[in-house]
Amino acid sequence: MHRLQVLSKQLTSGALTERPSTISSSADYERLYKRSIEDPNGFWAEMAKDFVWSKTWDKDHFKSNFNVNNGPIFTHWFKGGKTNIAFNCLDRWVAAGRGSQPCFLWEGNEPHQQRTMTYSDVLAEVCRLSNWLLCQGVKMGDTVSLYLPMVCELPIAMLACARIGAVHSVIFAGFSADSLAQRIMDCKSRVVITSTGTMRGTKPVDLKGIVDKALDLCNKGGHKVDRALVVEDSSCPLQPGVGFQASRDVWWHQHIPQQAAQCEPTWVDSEQPLFLLYTSGSTGNPKGVVHTTGGYMVGAGVSTKYVFDMQPGDVYWSTADCGWITGHTYLTYGPLLNGAICVLFGSTPTYPDQARCWQVIEKYKVRQFYTAPTLLRSLLQHGDDWVTKYDRSSLRVLGSVGEPINEHAWHWFHEVVGEKRCPIVDTWWQTETGTHMITPLPGSWCKLKPGSASLPFFGVQPVLLSPEGKEVTGHGEGILAIKGAWPGMARTLHNDHGRYESTYFAPFSGYYFTGDGARRDEDGYIWITGRVDDVINVSGHRIGTAEVEGALAEHPLCAEAAVVGVDHPIKGQSIYAYVTLTDAQRQGKEMRQILVDHVRKTIGPFAVPDVIHWAPSLPKTRSGKIMRRVLRKIAMGQEKELGDVSTLADPSVVDLLISLRGK
Ligand code: PRX
């Protein structure tokens, strides 16, 4: 196969030391990959045998339809099977004698704040919380919303829901009260789990206050939350003015310890929903991506094992927050399905100083370290000494996720952090794909090219399509799509299967449309070139331009807004907003602050535009469509490359906008 042939000069290999890697040759990879494509039913059934099922799946367990012309889009894996993912994450390891092995090594905001929970501890706490949820009347299929910082109670709450067949919806604790309310109402959670607050570096974040506001908004919207369970964070107590509503709020530390530490798992059908996770699209409201149990479990467990070369007892650290998909698949489920010891990091990577990450790696002897390019870029500018002061000899595999990694950051990661000893797995995947899709595998046989996500994982058939939907063969560039189903893929969007079909399957019938562009080189390696839709990626956070535009346009003084992503040296992309005011006299610093505060309140701090560019009008085609290509070029100071603007209804708007840049 030509994918693994010729190794050009720029190739770098990263040999693992000490123990043989899970896959030891390209022939092994090729054989398994080929089998996974030719016989998905059989291949995944074999992989699934590593997990515990209360009922085995049917012989022909896999079926899917990706073609919108052939009826509804669907996929099922392990049909007929019954399992419980929390059992597979916890009970299985306790039964195998690993009960006293650490499961979570939590490190708080301050380096001295630590907590170790063993697999037995976590299992007992999960059972107690499951019992409490049952007492609240939470049933199989009900959704529980989790709005928590990175404390052990967050993955515990996810696992407790999974244990009883309830669906968790984690909302990143950086979202505003408005966004939280929208997400709670959308899935009609009656129970919310939160904490008093959290410290992010030197800054307290008043989570309970935000929840109170959100629940008021829910009430106004006609949805009542019956119960808020609150974790007490002693370093960030309730803020002045924030209280407890006796009829609704209860403390975790008063109610959970009273519950029994055993709870029979509910064995659920493979296709029973496991979680909802809201993510941004190019239009409209955030989408509630639905992942189900059996296929997701097998996909998460198997990819973690192969991609991170993981064995039980390995110390693994992902800097992701459980509020995003990486925190679900590769911080909670994947590592625990493999019996790993997970570092849970409840601080920020630059607090109290730039050495924090390397200190953590030294302290816990981390073997696999998984992070985002934006973090590497922000750290590398401070020099190598921060890194080299600490012992990183435990490291074996380095991982990158969330955005394309530039060559400079890749080399720094490889050479300075990993001492040229550790392969970098540059993993391309998405909230919707659930699990890794394109990635190198660790081992000296797998040649690495800085910046390339490399090769498809088992069961994944990436294709590049021309705008007309024709497959580009050999080396070339196109829209990245996936042919055929894989076990971890999202099955639907909450309450909106039509939107699932129209977003992912209608653009190119017969394929899953990723929204990314990509290039395949002469060796068959895939290079992700970035989004082809109106989604932007800021510090690895996915943000829909439409959402930020919507938030701006909600302000009474904003007549119209258009948002584009522009290149940013650290964040990858930053948010650049063009705003037309109802009263141009108000343009100025004060108005900018008002709009920034408004976006912070409506979505959250991470969605705030870096630049607001006053726009008396916007460049539109005669049919009224905003030409974002033009706006992007103006924002980046590339007006010489504007291209054809003759289709604009009023081409003079371009010069006007250029003249207002920086004003
Ligand atoms: O554009 C791709 C980028 O992140 C998008 C998915 O974002 P999200 O659903 O939030 O999931 C992020 C964590 C999996 C993709 O469409 N992306 C993700 N990983 C990579 C990447 N771009 C380039 N290289 C990657 N390794």
C-alpha cells in the first residue's frame, strides 16, 4: 500500500523504549487496518471481546446507511448486546485486583493541593452518587447536566450517570449563565450538579452564582430544575450574596456520603445514549451531539490503547477539560477502560508560573502527555529552561489535538519536551467522531511528519472530495469526508435528527462531511488544512461565527455583525468582529467594552472578539450574502489579495472598511 511507502528526508521517527509498542511494524498496522475495512463486523466484534458485556451482540451486529437517498441515516454497532461502560471503567479493574491502584491523581489550583483516589474509592463514590440520583427519580434516558470545574467529582458524576443508564450533559465551566440555561432547557435536565466555585490561577470563578442565574432563566423559560447538588470547594467558597435555596440546593458532602457504596449497574442496550455534548456549528444554536454506549466504549477503549500505547497502571495526563470531547473520551472513558492512572489537572498551565506542566510530569511520572498546540505555542516563547529544569524521563508518548500543529511547535514538543525520545501522535478527530480518526501510532515503524495527522485509525476511511463530490485519488487536496461508519461516531443530534442528516450527510451523499479541508501527500499522509465552513478554532475551542454574530446582534445598539477568524500566533485563530451600530456616533472605546461584556455574558469569556472593527456597512453580494472571504482579507491586512470583488452590491464598502481598520 502506497500510504506507508517512501520515507522522505523530512521524516522523523520516535522510538519507544523499554517495552515493545502495541503495534510493532507497519505490516501489523496494515494487516489490522485492512481487516477493519474489509470486515468491520468481524474486526470490531473481536475488539469488543476485551470488554465486559452482560449479553453478547448479534452475529451481524453492524449496519449503517450514509446515503440520504436511501432513507434515514443511521448506524448501529453491537446490536443485541448489553453492557455498562462504568462497570467496564471501574468494577472490572477492582475485580482484577487493581482496587488499590490510583485511578485519579488530582492536582488543584495550587501545586500543594492534591488528592489521590484509588479505583475502589472511585467505584464507591460513583455508586453513592448513582444511588442518590436514583433517589431523585433520575431514570434511564433522563439527562443530568454537569457544570463543574476539574475536580474528581466531575468524571465521577459522568460515571454515576452512566452506571444507571442516565445521559450526562457536561457544560464547560467557562460558559455563561445564558449558555448554561439554554443547554439545560434543551435537554430538560431536572438535576444539575455544580460546585461553589473554582480558582483559575488567581481568579475566583463564581460557579454557583452562575448556576443560580441560569436556573432563574430556566424558570422564566418554563423549565424547572428540581435539584442542584453542590460540591463545596473550600478554596473558593460561596461568593457574597450567593446562597442556598432550601427547596432546591443540597450539598454533596452532606448527602452523598450517606448513600450505600454499592449500586448494581444498569445493563443497557449498545445503542442506549451515553451522553450529550453541545458543540458549535456553522449556523444556528449549538448542537447536542449524541453518543451511544457500546460502539463508543469499544472505540474509546481501543483507540486509547493503540494510539497512546497504553497498558493498565500507566500514568496518563491530558490537559483537556471534561467540558470538551477530549475530556470525555481521552481523560475519562478511554484511559479508565484501559486501567490507567489519570492525572486530573484543576489549574491553569501557566500558574503559578510557566513550569507547571513539567513540574506535574516530574511529580507524577507521567508516561503519556496529551495537549493542544495552543498551549505549546504559549509555553515555548518563554524559553527551554522552564522545561529542562524538570525530569521528563518518564515520558514515552506525546499527543497533540484540537488544531493543526505548526512545525515550530511540533519540533519544540519533540526535541525539548520529549528529548527526541517520544513519538508525537497528532490526532485528528471531532466531537462528532467521538474517537480518534487520523493519527500516527507510536512506535519506531511509524514515521512521523511534523504537522501531519498521518494515517487513518482502524475502521476509518478518509476520502478527499472535490467541491462537486468526486473523490480525489492519490496525492491532492480536497474536502475531508469519511466513507463508511465507525463505532464511536455520533448517532444523532438531540431532538433534531433532520439537522444531523442535513449537516453531516446531505453535503455529499454517501459520506460523513467533516467540515475540514485536507491534503494527501505522495506517501498517503494526511495534512489537515483547517475548517472549510464558518467554524473557527480559538485555542482549540470550537466556536461558530454565527453564535458570536448572534450574541452581538442581540445588543440593541448593534444593527448587524459579521465575525471571521484570523490567524493568531498563539491561539491559532482569533475572533475578529465587524459591527454596524444603529447609531454611528456611539463608535468608540466605551461601546467596544459594552459589546465585549455582552458577548462574555451571552456565551462566555472564551468567545469574546479580540478586535471590533466598526463597519458602516458590510460587503454583500447582490443577493445579500456577506462575503466573509473579503472580510478575512481586510482583517489580516491582505487587501492586495482580495480577489474579485465585482460581485459586491457596493464595491466601495471595501475601501471604507480598509480606512476604518484600527480606528
Ligand atoms: O478543525 C478540526 C480541529 O478541531 C475540529 C474539531 O473540534 P472539536 O469538535 O471541538 O474537537 C476537538 C478535539 C477533538 C476539527 O474539525 N482539529 C482537531 N484535531 C485536529 C484538528 N485540526 C488539525 N489537526 C488536528 N490534530
